[in-house]
Amino acid sequence: MAVYSIEVLSGSTNGLGIKVTGTSSAASVDIHTAVTGTTDIDLVTLYAVNQDADGEARTLHLGFGGETDPDNIISVPVPNKVGPVAVLDRLPLRNTLVITAWVDEANDVMVYGRVERVDK
């Protein structure tokens, strides 16, 4: 029987937002490392908030275990000060895959989220 639990993102402190400080894949921040192995699954949901002081929209880039565009990267526009924008909805990940993030202007975007862990 599967056991479900709600977890915080591994890159978060106590479930708080993760500030995206990097502006390239080489300077990215870790958002979440998926569960170890190929049996259990993490269903990852992410939201982004853009607090740019100049009112500019930003582009958030999420890497999934690699740096090849577009195979392992998605880019999401994040409008300025419109509230949380959904960027991932229950994406199933496993096998210690690492989600990383960078943005076109450092320190303007925060990433929030949750993990629904399915232990089989």
C-alpha cells in the first residue's frame, strides 16, 4: 500500500521561499532533490513570485538534472507583483534528480512549493 506525505522542498528552510540568486545555469540554486531510487516518487509543485523594484517581468529557468536546452530546461515568464505564478504542477520525479533555478536578474524571484511524496 502506498503512503503519501507532504514534504518541504529540500532547498527550502522550513518551507519558506527560495531566493533565486543565480543568473546562469552555472550559478543556479538548488530547489529540490527528488527521492532516492526508482520506486518512490516526488510530485513537485512550484510557484514563483517576482518582486522586481523596477516593475520588470523576469524569466525563471528551471533545470532538471542537466543543462541542455530544451531537453532538461524549462523557462517560465514571471510577471511583476501579480502574486504567485504556478510553474510546475505535481511533476513526478525520482532517482535523486535535482531541480535547479536561475533567473535573468538576480534576487528578484522567490520560488515556493511543496512535495507530495509517494512511498510505495
